[in-house]
Amino acid sequence: MIEEHYKRVVLFYIFFVFIYSLLFTHNLSAEDWKEAKSDHFIVYFTQDRQFAQDVLDKAEVYYKRIATELGYPRYSEFWTWDKRVKIYIHPDHQSFIKATNQPEWSHGMADYRTKRIISFAWSKNFLESLLPHEMAHLIFRDFVGFKGEIPLWLDEGVAQWEEESKRHEMKKVVRQLYKEDTLLSLHDMMKLKLLEIKDMKKTYILSTLTKKGESASLILGTDNLVNIYYLQSVSLVGFLIEKYGSDSFAIFCRQLRDGKSLEEALRFAYPTHIQDLSELEMKWREY
């Protein structure tokens, strides 16, 4: 079960790499687009109007839920009128690949700068997984911006946390990793330049803490390293939100937006609970 989950989680990593690269082109003239509009979104489609309407309805539900869960409801009117997010739904996978120049394995992409989400009509997986994931990235970045100290685990953790249907399974897998003493240290997570990894056959020697609190070494291949990293990311974000609430999480993110370091933001948002990264890791492990 854990290995199968790893395979699914690695897709998030792939999406994220291409989200941040922004090295894509999207040929809007290649399709005869129709559109459907709501308060915060415009969905562009070519064939299936019902699927487009389903996307529009789901997007509005996710918009309200994500803003509330992240503690941002008072800031949640930033996608109205000409600032609405545009969602492009190609009729099939091949037309998506042709229009975006993405690799064959890509199922979707998002552009933070222009607030666009681009995919194709692949029904439930898009509606229940990729759509809330990419929307969470956009909402989070609209709130915190791009100038602060935003670690990858926080950005990706937020996006995965909003894939609500997968939370239970991800928690279960992380508990299993904890039992097996195969969790990464938060210190290593902060140092890892995961988006620069290209050699999928490389072996990494990293540090970890055992259940007894003893230091130990962890030897991982690239696949397992990436997947454990992303599972821990969503677990850390879930811990902060569930344990201390959305309001404190919003304060934490606001401090990052305003230029505070990660540890300064943690101390400000959680003054009686978390003073530094070591204490965050300790309390997360206890949780």
C-alpha cells in the first residue's frame, strides 16, 4: 500500500516542477474555445459543457473551503471580475500536450503569474485531485507572494492538504514511516534542493531521528526520497492547521509574506508552542 501511494505522490512532484519552471507555451488559438463564468472563475472548454460546469461548480466550492481552512477568508475576494482565475479544459490528453508542449506524462499545469490552470477532461481525478491542488498553490501564493522565505515543504504541503479525499491515507502512510524510523529530519528537508534533482538513480544518505529520539542515518533512492519528502510536507502542514488552528496558520503565513524568517514567523504565530524548527519537528513527531 505504501509503495502504491508513493507512485501517486510522485505525480505531485512532477506537477510542481513544471509549475515553477513556467517554461511552457499555451496555444489559445488552437482550439475554438467556449466559456462558462462564475464569481471567481472562467472555464474555457471546447466540447463537454457539462464537465465544464462541473469544474466551475467544484472550483467555487474549493475556493471557499481552501480560503477558510488556510485562515484567509477575509482576504478571499482577490479573484473577482478581471482577476478571475482562468481554467482551460482541452478535450483530450493529446490536445493538451500539443497545446502546452508538456511531456507525455503531464496531466495538468498552473501558472502563478497569469492565474491559469490548464488540463483536459479526465473527470474525477481532475475534479477531486489536481483542481484543488493547483488552486491551493494559487491561493497560497496570492497570499504570501514570492519574496519571503517559503520552503518547498510548506508550499507543497498546503497544496496536498487541500486534496481532502487523500488526507486519511496520507496520514496513515506517514504514521507507518514513523514506525519504521524512515522520516527525514526537518533540517535535511530545509537543505534539500528537491527541484534540482535530475538523477533518478542516485542514492542519498540523510539523517533521521528514531522513535526513541536517537540520531540515525537514512539511505534512500531518489524515488523514495522525493515521496517521503512530499508526504512529510503535507503532514507538517496538517499538524499546524489541526493542532493550532487556521487563524494561527494565517498569522504564520502573513509573517513570511512580510519578510520574517521561517523561525521568526513560527515564534510570532505560535509563541507558547514553537520557538524554532527543532521544536516544530519534535511536536510534530509527538502529534
